[in-house]
Amino acid sequence: MKSRFRPFFALILLALVGCAGTRVPMTPQQEYAEASLLHDAESYEEASVQFEEYVRKYPESNNADNAKLQIANGHFQQGKYEEAIAVYQEILTSYPEGDAADQASLAIGDSYFAQGETNEAIEAYENLLLKYPRFSTQVAVSAQDRMNAAEDIEEDMRIISEGADAEKDNAQYDIANISYPYRRRIPLHKPLITALYSDNFQLPICSGSNDGSYSCINARCITAAG
């Protein structure tokens, strides 16, 4: 009896081993979701590889432009602003009517803003506002908000460079106050922040609260929207 059943069990074992070594192909949705999980876990390089593969395999997919946007956002989060801008521009060229186009336009301005290139940031925000002159979308409201901040910082930097000594301290405080809310959305380039302050000026230490306000130590007390 033993010899009769042994081949039967061997066949079952081989079948199980074969199944264990075979990976069921993922759907496009699953591939995108897997890349998104890597991005959310801040594994930007790995996520970028998977998003690129997704775009290569499904160039006409509704998520192709969003995959590109995630690639660019990964560069942005790592401080690779020029690489980010290049991919954002690619989105505008390849998917001008896609869901990701407006976010890419806004992010181009953010990439310049993060590097302290305020003129370029303002131009990028203005280009987006030309598309939505009536502020009909949230992205247009964000562009106007950030453009105002960039213009204010540009003026404060002019005062620090050319203004009277009495005005420079106020300009430094103003830059700190303007930049703080944006640090939670735009990782401002560290050399930009440190270059704005004189040797005896202390960067405000700010803390947020549950109601969206914040207060600062080493600076005037501020209450502002988050």
C-alpha cells in the first residue's frame, strides 16, 4: 500500500511547490497601489522605479499622469528640485489636459520657491493663475497665496540688502513669519533660510496648535492660519 500512494503524494508535493513559486500577475490598479505604498513610506527611489514601469506598460492609463506626478513629487521631497521641475514640465507637455497638470504647474512654482528663486516661482504661479483668473479651483487659490508670499519675501530681501538698518530687523522677522506656514507644505531649501539672517539674529522657534495657529519664541507672538 505504501508504494502505491507514494507517487500520488509526490505529484501533489510537486504541484504545491510549483504554485508557491508562481506569482499571480497584478492588475494595473494593484501595480499603481503598490508603487503608491512605497511612495507613502518615503521609499522614493523604489517607488519611482515602479511608477516608471507603470507608465511604460500603461501609457494611456488614466493614472499615467498621476504616476509621473508621484515621480516628480518624490524628487521634490528629496530636494532634487531641478529633476522634479523636469518631470513636472514633462507632465504639462505629455498630459496637458490630465488631472495632474494643474498640480504640476503649482509644484513648479513650489520647486523654485523652495530654492529661493522667487522671480521664477512668481512667474510659475502667474502662469497657473492665467488659466483660472476667477480662482475657480483650489489650486488657483493656493497659487495666489504662495505668489503673495514669494512677492513679500522678495521685497523683504531687497530691504535686507538695500534698506536702512532699522528696517532690516523687521524684514528678517517678516520673512520668518511668512515662511513658517509654508515649511509644512514646501520644504524650503536650508541655505535660503540661513542666508536670510544676520549673525546675531535668532531664527524663531515655532510650534503649532490644534486650532491651526502657531506661536514663536525669539520673535513677536504670531497667530496665523496653518
